[in-house]
Amino acid sequence: MHTWRTLIVAAALVAAACGGNQAPEAPAGSIPPDQFLADRAADSMRRERWVDARKYYQQIVDNYPQSALRPDAKLGVGDTYLSEGGEANLVLAENEFREFITFYPTNTRADYAQYKLAMTHFMRMRAPERDQTETAAAVREFEAFFDRYPNSRITSEVREKWREARSRLSEASYKVGLYYYRVRWYPGAIDRFKNVLKDDPGYPGRDAVYYYLAESLLKTDKKAEAVPYYDRLVNEFTTGEYVTDARKRLETLAVE
């Protein structure tokens, strides 16, 4: 995994070197050349011309090491890869944002870099039925954001993305538990469902987890353990496909 990512990054660096990184000269008597490049890059970003924008940002990074615009340009390179998308570009974006955090850990936009680093994994997440390696990586990087930048102004936006990624992991685990339930391997289902509730107590789909966990416990003659999960379902959810059945179960169990 790391080898092919390293090759992608190396290939991009070689391509940039071969293509040349000489900055176009700003018109005589106008703004400083690094600002000129930054303006050109911003304009290209607005036009969604990712390759052109990246060229201008990279020229600032390569040719103006003392420029105050260099950190933002470094982020800009990452943003162009992220916006352009595709597996190879997302790997390159990940590299840019990691380098930013390493080179500029106290920069005022380090929180943004950490968020976008998480997004490089978020954009590679797969369906719940498939491998969740990138989803788990996204969750880790989002949680690193919360740990490092608790007062960031973009926390609410980041939390929305974290919730989506965290729910994807929970859904994947829930679906495994549901498969175990359907093939009547109830011990395996119970373990999966309990792990979902332990690892992600705020999972929006926990009504289904409560229901099938209670059903699995009931089918293994653990009535006393099952009842609290039916109770939690009807207390936490007023509507949904499992609420009525859970109430009926409680009524039946109460008279047994």
C-alpha cells in the first residue's frame, strides 16, 4: 500500500521538475510576483481549472521559499488535487496536507490542513459492504482534528463529515451482525451489535441495532438481557419500522 503511494508521489515530483517551474513574470511596476501568482491561482480555482491553479501555487512553493504566501500556496496545491479527484490525485493531496502539518504545525490554517487530510480518506470511502480501511482512516484523522483543534471555527463542518464516516463504519459492522442473525449464528450477531453500540453510541441507525440485538438475545434464552434493549428502542425512537414490533415484544414478555 505505502509503496505504490510513494511511487505516485515520486512520479508527480519528477513530472513537475521536467515540466519546469519558472514563474511567469508579473507586469512591470505591478504587484509582487508571488502575489501575482497567487491571484492567477485563485482565478484558476474559481474557474475550476485545477491543473493551471496547481501550476501557479507550485511556483510559489518552489520559487519563493521566504514568501508569506507560501503556506497558503502549499495548501492550494493540495486543494487542487482534492478538487480534481481520482485515486492518484487523492493520494497526492494526502501527501501535501501531511507535509503542511509537518512544516507548519503552528500555522493558523493547520486545522484546515488536518480537515482536508481527513477528506482525502473520506473521498475514498467504500460502500458498507466493502472494505472499510479508508473509512477507518478518515475517522482517525477527523478525531485527530478534534483533539488538536478543539476551538476551530470549522469544527461543525468537520463534525458533519465525521458523523458520516463514523456511521459508515457502524453500518458496515451492523450489516455483518445482521448477516449472522439471518443465518442464525446468534452469538456472533450479539457480539457485533454490542460492539456497534459500544463504539458508536450515537449511531443514527441504532434502533435497528437495538431490535436485532434484543431479538438475538431472546432467541438464545436471555430474556432479562433482551428487555432493556427493547425499552431503549421505544424510549429513544418515537417512529420507525422497529418501534411497533418492539412494543409488541414488551407487551408479550410482560405477561409471560
